[in-house]
Amino acid sequence: MVKDLREKEKERENNNKGEKKLLVGLVWNCAVELKFLLTALLLICSLLTFIQFLPARLSLSASTVRYCLSSTTTTATAKNSSSSFSSAPAPPSLKLDQVLDNGVIKRPFNTYGAAAYNFILMSAYRGGPNTFAIMGLASKPLHVFGRPTYKCDYEASSSNATATTAGVKILPDWGYGRVYTVVVVNCTFPTPVGIDGSGGRLMLQASTNGGGDRDLNLTDSIEALIEPPNTVNLSHFTAPPKYEYLYCGSSLYGNLSPQRVREWIAYHVRLFGKRSHFVIHDAGGVHPEVMEVLRPWTELGYVSLHDIKDQERFDGYYHNQFLIVNDCLHRYRFSAKWMFFFDVDEYIYIPGKNSLRSVMDSLKEYSQFTIEQMPMSSKLCLIEDYGKTPKKWGFEKLVYRDVKRGIRRDRKYAVRPRDVFATGVHMSQNLQGKTTHKTERLIKYFHYHGTIAQRREPCRKLLNNTETTMEGIPYVLDTNMRAVAPFVKRFELHTIGHRLQTTHQ
């Protein structure tokens, strides 16, 4: 018994010695790793202790650490990627305060970045043998408070000769610009350029002339227009226009009603006739349902759709509509006899027994005429339409006209585009020839404000009166547009069939 106990104690001692040897062996084999771990912990603790004694302006925050880590990651990624962008220039050296000999402290101002682009080119078009128009956006403060200048160069492909002329700038947006203002640059050379068939290119030199920084005169060289060989057709500028009437639309944006767009395009194609064309500019408003409404008319050649959503990057007035209408003017300047400017909630109306052709013939001595507005209620309808309003068209059921006096109403207009150098939203102030505003008996437009962006039934109150007052505004019953509706519906059915019969609000 005693012998057995002694043997068990000896076995236990041997096991303990084995475990100690195993632990010592493990520590000895991992000595290098343990040294690195302990050293790292020591450095981190020392660094954290050191940071506590730094001044506040030198302290490190979590955001600073994250910024450093992200910068390192971004730099590593950029080095490993095949990017077409060139590396950014090194930042300028920091200018510090200087104490002059007379004891005055000279304070420096260090500049970084840019608040707005000098010039944003949208388009350029030839307007004849020796003249061009360039459309773009530019920094509004630069033009309001500075004196930027433009120079036009035409570089012919057939020789090294370059024709140069001063660019004449036009600011057509009446000061409505925001960060950016619209600029139309007219380049008229003393003699014809690029008409020998060899081709060439138009260069615009845009100079700030100290605007923004009086110590600098920055000039950007912009390739505005490239003319490949044998593409200049001078007969284009003198030939009869392809279209009798062309519509230049402003920027369409928002959640537009497909049904209201359907009604508008059918009405005006019927009014303007077969030799007409409609240029629609999509700034985000031509969603798939609106596209389905426009497609039949596009297929028939009545509509051209331009995607201008990229202009949303630049903060200009109302989706840069002044820029858009000027591009449309010069793009189609020699393609139409008359060019109309109004919105898709507005309907041109010819009163009496006149026709659009007879009205335009009576105005042929003018280069521009404006059109009086007839504002309509966007929610007052007739009681006789009760239960039938969803089946009726907007201009068919909205029949109450605002007759409040003493209010200046916006007018819309039409021009002979070959006489116009730049244009606006409500009229052009840059044209040659005469303008008339006395057109009330000849042509008007009904304005259904706000209805184009309503995706619901517009009728909110049904009346049985010829006169009424709502919210302090007097209204009278006006059924002129209502009477036209059946003819427009039959025209749509005859022209494109039943394709749009199931269109929703």
C-alpha cells in the first residue's frame, strides 16, 4: 500500500516536470514573436501617452486618422488603376506673413480651387460664309463684376493660316442666372472662312481679364466647332426652309402628366400642320410614360427629343432654359420660316374665323411678335361634366378664365429665326427688324398653369355659373378651347390610331 502511494507521487512529480518543460519549450520557440508583440504594445502605449501632451491645434482626432487611412488607400488604388486623368499639380507653397522694413506686416492671401468654370461650351453653329454663334455658360460674377473678353480663331485645314476676330458676347437671360449665366458669342470674320471644302475648326479664346483675380489674366483655348472636309453647304443659308413652323421647347423636368402631354402635342400638330416640327428638351421630365406619348409623333417625323439632363450639373436659371432655347434657335435657324417659344401647359389659339396661315401672313413685315396670355383655372370645371371628367381632356373641362385686372401677364412669342442673334424665354431683344405686341385680335395663348405636373384629376370644384370668384380671383366661363376638343381627338385618332387611348393622368 505504502509502495503504491510512493509510486503515484513519483509519477505526479514526473508529469509536473514534463509540463514545465513543455511550457518553457513553447516560450523559447515563440520568443521572436513575443518580442515583436511586446515591442508593438510598448510603442502604442508610448504614442498614446505622448499625444495627451500635444497642443490642441496639433491633436489627432478619429476623423483625422480615418482621413489619413483613406488617403493612403485612395493613393494606392490610384497608382494601381489605369486612369486617363493626369496627376494633380502640386499645391502652391504657402505664403506667410512678412514684416516689411517700415514695420508693416504684409498679410498674404492663398488661393485654392475655383468657384465656377470660366466657360462651359454647349454648342456652336455656322450662320453663313463668315459668321458663327457659340452657346455656353459662364461664371455670373465674372460677367457682372468683371470684363471677360472672347476672341475667335478659324484655323483652316488647307493651310497654316488662321483668321482672327473679336467675339461679341450677348447675355440673353436678363440677369436671371445663378452661379452661371448664359453667354452667346457671335464670331463674324471680315471675309468668308472655311468655304473651300478643305475643312477647319473654330477656336474660342475665353479670357477673364483679371475678373476674379486682378493679378491674373487666365485664357482658356476652346475647340468650339470642327468642320470636316466638304461639309459646308452654303446653299443651306439661302434655301427655302424645310419647316413652316418650328417649336423650340424649354427644359422639361419633374413628374409630368402623360395625358396632358398627349393632349398638348395632338392639339399643336393639328394647328401647325404637316410642315411643322417640335423640339422637346428632356431635363428629367420625359419619363417612360411620357416617352410612350411622344413616340408615335416621333416616328411620323413631327418630334425631335434632346436629352439635356447633363446641364443639371451647372446651377443656372430654371434648368438653364435660356441656354437651351438659344441652342435650339441656332441649331434650327435656317430650317424654319417661323419659330415659336412657349411651354407645354400653354395652347396657341386663333380666334374667330382666322387660320394660322392667314395670321402669319398678316404679320410678315415683322421679325417678332408677342402673344397675349389667357390664364385659366387649374381646378374649376362645369357641373354638367359630373361623372365624366376622367374621360374629358384637360383643356376640354377646365373652362374658367382668370379676368383679374391690373396684373402684368407674361407673353410668349414667335420670331423669324434668320433675323435673330440671341433669344429669351418671353421675347428676343437681339434681332434685326420690327417687333409688334398688338396681336390680341389675331392670336392668343391659353395657359393652364400647373396642370402639366399634376398626376391626378384636375377638376376640384364643379360650377354652373358663367361668372364666379374663388380665393379673391374673378373668373368667367370661356368655352373656346372646349369647342375645339372633339376635332383634336378625331385628328389624333385619324393620325396615329388607338395607340394612346389608355394613357393615364
